[in-house]
Amino acid sequence: MALDVQNTEAGEESDLNSTINTTPLVDVMLVLLIIFLVTIPVIVKVVPVNLPNYRNIPTQTKPENIVIAVTADETVYYNNMPVDQGELKEQLRAALLRGIAKGPTGIPEVHIRADKDVRFEAVGRVVLACQEIGIPKVGFLTEPRNEGA
């Protein structure tokens, strides 16, 4: 709290200035906003794949969803880390058990980001692993159709 000493007269009681100065708060918040806007694109890393074009219905992504990427050279990525078929099954089993522990709404969905030039066999192995583990929902991520191309 601030005391206004400039405008007080000899016999007058001084009133306290009880207003909050919000200018420094706004300055700090703007600096934080700029920092977040600059750093978030650097933090978000995904495996670069060329997704096929298709008209699709946007889905809502939940935090418990699992994104598996399959590149053109048939490398499988789980959470942006390359894995083989055995490791993929272990990761899926662990995620399914965590989801079951949270209840029926916590069971994860698997979203597959497959390169448009990858062989179907590589994607089929990922789908087979999901079926063997017991993942109930498996979907594919695509790019929106470009009518001009």
C-alpha cells in the first residue's frame, strides 16, 4: 500500500492509496506469453512423414491417446522413439494397463501416422500388435484433401 504524501495538508488525515498497480503484472505476462509462443514450436517434435490425402472428420485428441508413426523405410516410432515389434507390444501393453487402471474412459486409442509411400505390411504389423494386446480403437491420421493438387 502506498501513502500519498504530496497532497496532504497539515490538519488532514492522509488516506491510503489502496489501488493495485497492474502495469508490471501486464508487462511480465506479455513477456511470458512471448516466451511460450517462441518455445512451444521448438518443443513439439514429431516424426516427419508424408500423410496420405483424404477427406476426413476431425477427431478430438485426448492426452491418453497413443500416436504411432511409420516412416517410408518402415521404421516404427512410439512417442517419437524408434521401436521394434517386441518393444512396441510392451509399450502398448503398459499403456493399456495404465488406461484400465483409470477406468473405462482412460483406455487409450491408437492413432497411426503412416507415410503414404510405406508398404501396407508395415502398417499391418502395427495394427496386428494392437489387436494382440487388446486395444479397442485404432485409427489412421491423414491430411485433409487438397482439391487443387
